[in-house]
Amino acid sequence: MHDFRLLPRFHALRAGLLIAVVWSISACTALSVVTHSVSPDEASVPAGRYQLDPHHWNVSFDVDHFKYSRFVMRFDKTTAQLNWDAAGMEKSTVTADIDATSLDTNVPILDKMVKGNDMLDVERFPTIHFASTAFKRTADDKGELTGDLTIHGTTRPVTLTVTFKGHAPNPLTKQQTLGFSADGHFSRAQFGLSTWYPAVGDDVHVAIQAEFVGNAPGAASP
């Protein structure tokens, strides 16, 4: 005969074991996060195709505003693809598409003005596109990335200073992850965007933070 008096003890033991397992996993995860580090060695990065992490990036433009300050405009939607070559940044390429309709100045009426016909005209030109064409190394972890930038239907070459921040599997997602920062400048007049000059400056500063993640399923090496 079964001794049903032991059931509460059995359930308590099982619950205790489950809690211990969960705690152990949580503790290991927390430890891997706080001790996480990345490798500055480009050779450690597996060759292949990487996508911009949709949650960890920033693209912003800033321009001189009445000589008082640099006025910052960010974009809330963008996608990018990095084709990483085993030879590192010199042979790798990147393309990016910024949703111009997602521009956010934190001033709703100004959003409408910048997106309107007098400036970006996002109804006709909803996408800002960048495609890299060359890379020149200037230090172990950085270099000058040249590419074609298309804004408002006009394409011009621009150069960005890019820094490789490092590579490692993400401690939470386990995806291969690469980090970069970049910045550069371009003349908005060269893209037909001279409205409000000189009250609003011509020089546009671009600031970028980006994480690229995992080889896309089924992707081949570039």
C-alpha cells in the first residue's frame, strides 16, 4: 500500500530542487553578464552575414542652430547588414537603410517641417541609404569607411571614422555580436537641402552606435 503521508514531502522536495536549478541557472547567467568581455581581435569574428541588432543602435544627425548649440535629430527605424570577411574590416562591407519618416526632433511641429517638401520630402524620398565602398585603416581598431550616401534622391560619397569595439557571443542571447561606433560629416547643401541656411548650419554631423548580431540563418560567407 502507498503511504500518502509522504506526498507532501515529495512535492516539497521536488519544488525545492526546481528552485535550486532555477537559482543556479540565474546565478550562472548573472555571473556571465557581470564578467562579460569582448575581444578586440578582428580575427576572432566568424566570417558571414550579420544584421543590425534591432534593440541596440543609434543614428543621429546634428546641425548648428542659430550659433547657440548643435541641434540633434535621431531616427527611430533603421536596418543594416554587415558582410564580414575573414580578413577583417578592410574587406568587409556594410549597407544601411534609414527610415526618413522616423525622424524625431522631440518637437512635433519641427518633425513635420523637416520631413516636409522644403527639406527631406519623405513622401517622395522615404529612405536614406548608405553603401560602403572602401575602408582605410588608421589604427589597430579603427579606420575611415567611405561609402555612397543617398538622401533626398541625391547620392554623394561620405567618409565615416569607424571604431571596432569588439566581438564575443552575447552572454544572454548567445548570438555572435560585434560592436562599432562611427561618426562623420557631410554638407546638406550637396544633397539639395539648403533650406534655413545660414540660420541652420550646412555641416551635418552623423553619430552612430551599432551592434550586429549572429550569422543570419542560412547565410553564406561573403
